[in-house]
Amino acid sequence: MPRFDQIDSSLFAGLDPAARSDVERHMEPRQLGAGEVLCREGEEGGSLFVVTNGLLHAVAASGAVLGRQRPGDVVGEAALLTGEPRSATLVARLPSEVLELSRDAFLAAAGRHPPLLINLARIVSHRMVARTSGAGGGRRAEAVAIVVGRSGWPDAEAALAAATASSPAASSIFDLTRPDAPLTAGVLAALEFSRRQQQRVFVVLGSDHEDLHLLLDYCDRSVALMSAEEAHELAGTRQLPVERLAPVTTTGNVGRLGRHLAGTKLGLALGAGGAKAYAHIGAIRVLERAGYVVDYIAGSSMGGWVGAWLALGMSSDEIEQTMRSAFTEDAGRAVFRAGAAGDPSGTVVMEQLARQTTGGADFGELRTPLILLAADLEGRCPAPMMTGPVHEAMVAAMTVPGLYPAFRRGQQRLVDAVVLTPVPSDALIAAGADVTVAINLLGRATLE
């Protein structure tokens, strides 16, 4: 086991050597073999653990890996503070060593060394933020495995270049496909050093690497650059689902893959707002001029229409021209006619405009993934739309309740989502966006 004063853990931040030595006397060392369970979900939690060597997996009852604990990480802190049962099972993936500190010993030590309590509160806070901040939260110092198929992948270097260019965070690359690549033990040590330096680490390896599964277990994320058949074969051996990102056949898709590797995929949420949706065009123009590429789009109500045009590949200028041409004074009067409530004629005009401006495109034909939001009166819940003809979803997203009859889509009765999801940022996070830009047009504040 490493010397106590060599353990780099946030739990001991601010403690001088004498204080660390005092804490050490009250910690119990434990050694675990590969596959051995440290604690189980549901057990009483009367202590916390500091990992000093190896690798632990936090595993849910379903078998899903919730997190990876490496040297210096603190686990079991929530159960120690609250007295509640353990929230996950901790299993040693490699031969591992931990130091255990009981609740009584911790409270006594915190009384003598107050920074301990502050440090633990900071650890709990950071962990809560990481769990609630979405897909991209807390991912700067992560390890990403890039598994190349048997036939290789010629654009791997370009994707890595795009990844490093799309994030200001420092990064390191370990290419294990090279003949002179280091042994796995050396790679794991180098990975740990890079992560402690708060660097994102990319590990490139072939699908036939002898320690493939060990390295995949160690890394936080895995991306397979291979044929669909190979990907499903690999996933089957690990009992994992396959998430298809995109066919990497163009420069644009290589760039998107780079942002996926770097954890910088940008999502744009365009909120409801009727005629105020012209403001979305200005926001898109600013993003264009700054050089940002949008990877996911979500829209509610009229924001969904602007989002659909953007997803088709239109520029801000083209969207403005389309919007001005489509919503003439006569068209606006026809769509929002002041007739009896429930008159469907406005939606007929709306469908014509939506079909004409999208060319009858299907969601699968869009250049950028799009999510249009409506509200389902049957389920009384938000209804994200991501399949089928885009123009139909656009009409559903603009079907104002009380003005038009609900839009029928299968078993759903859909209306404008403004009352439930006026700004659909959550849909972007669920889709995989790492960074979200949300535009809310319903605010009442004015510039002084």
C-alpha cells in the first residue's frame, strides 16, 4: 500500500503532516482481490473509504456501472454522514487497496482537525453537482477509450485533432495500436497521472487488444470506430447497448465526433414566443459568426419551426428569408384567423407552410438532430417528436389549445407545449448535448 503521505485525496486537503499522521492512526487498511465486494447496496453505512490503489466500480442493482473510483477518490461519504443504507455496491475491478474510516473515528478526527469536515462537505457537494448537471457535468478529467475496428479507421487522427481543438482543457493521447505501445500496467499508471493533472485522456486501441476489457472498464467512456456488425459484436461480449452516433463519412461528421470525444457537443433550445421567434435568428447569427457548430436542436411552438429550418441546414439569413416569405400578412391572418374556437382551417394553412418550407423532409433526412416539443393531452405530459414527417411535427408544435383542435398523432392528442416546456433544454440534455444554449422569449424584463 502507498505511504499515507503520498495519497493524493481531496479529503486531506489543508492538513499538515502531523494532522495527516493523526488521521492515519484511525484508518483501517483493507485489501481486495479482483471481483471482491467492498460493500453492498442497502447495507448500513457506518464508514467511508479512500481508494489508495486499484480500481473500484460503483454498481447499481440493475448491473449498470454508476461510477469508477480510482486512487485518491473517497466513497461511502453520504452513508457516513446520513446513516442511510449504501446507495450502490462497490466492487474491485482490479486488485485494490482502500483505507476505511469509521463514523466515530471521523467525527473525533474532524473535531481535532476542522478542515476534514469542510473537505467532506466539498466532496459531497461536487458529487451532487456532477449527478445533476447533465451529460457534460464534471467530465473535464475523464478517460475516453477509442476502440478501432479490425479494418482500422483512417480518420482517427482527424477526429482526435478535432477533439483537442474543440475544448480548452488539456488532453493526452495514448495510442496503443502502435507496435512500440507500452504495457497495460504502464498505461494505467500514466492514465492516473494525467487524470490527476486534470487532463482529459484519450486511449486509442484495437478491438483485438489483449487487455481490451480491462481498459474499457478503467475508462469513463468508450467510443467504437468500426462497422455496425463489429460494434454489436463487441457490445454483446460486454452486455452493453449500442448508441449509434453518426456515420463518419464527411468532414462535418468527423468534427462532430471530435466534439463527442471532447464532451463539447452543443445543444440549442429555441423557446416558444410567437412572432418573437424572429429573435432566434439573431441568436443563431451570433453563434455562426463566433464559429460554433450546433449538434442538437430542440424547439417549442414557433421556436420549433425555426429549429426545423436550422436542422435542414439553413443559415440565419436563409431562415430569416424563409420566415418573412412564409408568414406574410395574409398568411398570418389565415393561420391565426379570429374564427370560432376549434376551427381547423388555420392548421390547414399551417401545414401547407410547414410542408413547403421543409420540402416534405423526414426527421431522418435532417443535417442536425432535431427534437420538436408538444404537449400530449392524453398522457398529460410533454411529447418530444423525433420521427416521421417534419412538417407534421411542426404543426403539432404550433397547435394552440383553444384556438385549434388537438393534433392527432397515433394515440396522442398534441397541442402547443408552451404551458409545459416553453424552453426545451431538458430534451437536449437527454439527447446527449454536453453544453446547452437556451433562448427564452417569454421574459418580461427590458433593457434599461
